[in-house]
Amino acid sequence: MKFKHIISPNHEMIHEGWDLACKYLEAQSKLYRGNVNLLTFFESHFGWFTQNNLKHIDEALKSIPVEPFIAIIHDPFDAHLYINKIQPYPDCVLEIIQNQCLGLYFMSQYEANKFKTFFESKGINVPCETIYHPIKYLPLVFDLKSFNKSKNRNIYSPGMHLRNPAGLLELETPTNYTKNIIPWNEVTESMYNQFNKGTLDNINKINKLSNENYYKLYENNIFFLCLFDCVANNTILDCIDCCTPILINKSESACEYLGHNYPLYYSSMQEANKLIKRDYIIARAHRYLIERRRLAVHRGNLFKQIKNSEIYKLI
């Protein structure tokens, strides 16, 4: 790889598959030392500042080396509308992009187009290109027969980032289903307590699981997400990896991973409440995801996608 350094944040919220992909990139970069750095999570250097609190952002930006770089942006352009996160982008960040950045990768074409339009409005003509988050290649596959035979079923709503808690509270499951939140901690408790549209009494709360035990959930259970926004959502990636049905609200970026014809999209909670009662659609979603997984494998790992990109060919 033509990179001087691969700079990745050490953060527990990063998907394990992404961490593995970045470690592989780091190993490849040692074979060839160029003059350009790769920042694998650009906004992690400054993203958690807000427009009303930029007091120490200049100090945080010192973590970005002064040499030319290529970077990967993970979060959606509109993330700041839903969580305490920086609005793209303060002048100090734009100046760094203008002076040092040779190209930016995004996790969906939809977000790449949004950011490119924004940069052009600021007079910045930085190349913007799409790469797709790799799956982890988990050795687990959803067992449809076991799920159909189960008298007591579980539906899991994992994660915190850009989740809309109202969805799970309003989801009306059949009597043989248990709704589960994972992880249950101070952050998720605060999220759910902001909503009064449902009750938490009938929801099972799981504090934490090991990675091994968490991934086992994908074998015999289905998943549910109600998202404010997303790009490459970790739960979507793991459901593709294990071909596990997930009930999810439709968005442009989700469609780039799941496809436009995925059977378990919902546009309202009324629709979600109908879909969860239809086992034949859950089965159809499982079979559909087998093909989406093949597509993800064919697309290639992070190394292959970057190496074949136009941005990389220009450095």
C-alpha cells in the first residue's frame, strides 16, 4: 500500500470487522512506505465537538499529521441533527481538508454525493469516492428451521448510535416474542427514558455480552432497528454476514447494503407490526440475505476496494 502510516482510532464502538480490516491495511502498508497517510476514521479526531463548544478543537486537530492524507468518513452528513456531534464542518477542519487532503472515502454513494455537494459549496474540490464496509465473515448462519420451530422467540435491538428508541417501544410483537435491548447501560437508559410512547416493563434488558455470545444471537433470533439515520450500520452488516432477518426502516444508505427490494423494510410502525407477524416474509428475508452476503464477498475487502479506487491510483 502506498501509505506512510495507517492511522486508526482505538475505540470500542468500532465494528470488529472494521478493526480487522484496518489491521490488515496496516500490515500491507509496512511493505511500502509512501508519503501519504490514511486516516481510517477521519471524524474521530474532532467529531464529538459541537457547534456551541469548539473551545478545544484546535488541540484535538493536532492528532492529524501535517503531511498529505486520504481519509475515510463514517457518519452521515446529518448526524448532528440527532446526536451531539459536530455539524460538517468548521472552518478549521475545512482548511485542513483544503490544504492536506488528497481524497475522501465514504461508506455509501448517497453520503459521498451529499458531502461532495457541501465541499463544492465551500469552494473545495476534494475527490470523493465510495467504498463499502466489509463484513467480518462470521462462521454463523441463521437457522430458519430452528427459528420456525421455536415456541419462544426473541427479537433484539442492539446498539446506541443514531437509534430511535421510540421504534422498539411501539413495536407490537406476537405473544410468543420477547423484545430485547442490548446493551442496557446509562446511555441506553437515558435514550429510552426520553420517550413516553411505550413502556419498558415488557422489554428484556441485557447489560453486556462477550463478542462470542453476542454473535450467537444471530443464529436463532431476528433483529429490529429504528434509525434516525445511518451509513454502514454494524447490525445491518452482521445480519448480512449471518443472513439473519432484520426488521428495519428504509433509508438510502441502508438500501446500498441491503438492496432496494429487501422484504423487511418498514415505512411506519403499523407496517412493522404487520411484518413481524408474517413468518413467510421473515423466511423470504433470510433467503434474500444469502444473496446479499454473496454480493458483499464479491465486492471485496477494504484493501481491494481502496487499491482499485481512483483516489488511490492518483497518489
